[in-house]
Amino acid sequence: MTSNKFFFQLFALTLLLIGICLLWGQYSLYIAEYNFLYLGLTFFLSFISILSFFLSQKATSSENVHNFTKVFLGSTFVKMVGSVVFLLVYLKRYPPDPDDHTFILPFLMIYLAFTIFEVMFLSRLGQTVTLKPEEDNFIDYIELEKKAEASAASTTDEQKDDDDENPPFEPPTLSPFQK
């Protein structure tokens, strides 16, 4: 995925979610109180997505294939914990009405939308992760096979000379009492 395509899709998703939350707030008195929460969460998750994109691009070009997995798990963990902390801090500062539990629906909608978006772009980036051999690390299997045949031929000649001097080792037989 190119950077331009990623940023265009992220911008479109962010605008769509902001629009949905603002429209939803127009029709619900409770939701309008939480617009700051939803806008803050949207921008926080956008920042995490941008950070995840750049780190995963860097991880796809690294020699260690496991770096991409570390970036994916790390960004998922930061997004999950950050969202919960963001929610708890906001609710502590602005306690909700005891009858109001509708604030969680837009929160989950935003979180799930960014999770789906992140999985989509990371899976596209993850398909490009390949182990790229460098000239120093490249294994020439034909050369190794030739070396193995040559060493096998030389050891069989040496073994023939050694076999004449030293008979093969035979383990001692055990009596029935020693078993």
C-alpha cells in the first residue's frame, strides 16, 4: 500500500466517523455531551494508525521477519490500552448520567472501524514481507553439495585405512542379571 493511498483512506475514514458522531449527536441529547470524547478518540486512533503504518513499512524492509509481527501486536496493544485509558480518564472527568449507556455505542463504532482499517492495511503490508537474501548470507546449495560430496569421498578413503588398524566397536553383551 502506498503512503498516498493510506493517507487518503485514513482521512476519508476519519471524516466519515466525525460526521457520523456529529450527526448522531444532533439527534441524541446524551451523545452531544460526548462529542469531545469521540473526536479525541478519533484523532488518537488516527495517530496510532499513522504510527503503525510507518513502523510496519520499516519492519517489512528489515531482515528480521518477526519485526512485522511485533509491530502489529504492539500497535494493537497500544490502541486497546490507550482507548480504555482515554475512556476512563474522560468518564472520570465528566461522569455520565446513570441512565445513559448510549455513549458506548459510538465509542465501539469508532474503535471497530479503526481496527478493521488497521487490519486491512497491515494485511496488505504483511503480504510484502519476504526474507531478502543478501550476498553475504546467500547460500549456494550447489557449492555446499559439491563440498559435502568431496568431504564424504575423502573420509571414506581415510575410514578404509582406519578400519584395517581398528576393528569396529561392538558393545559388550549383557548377562541376564545385568539387565
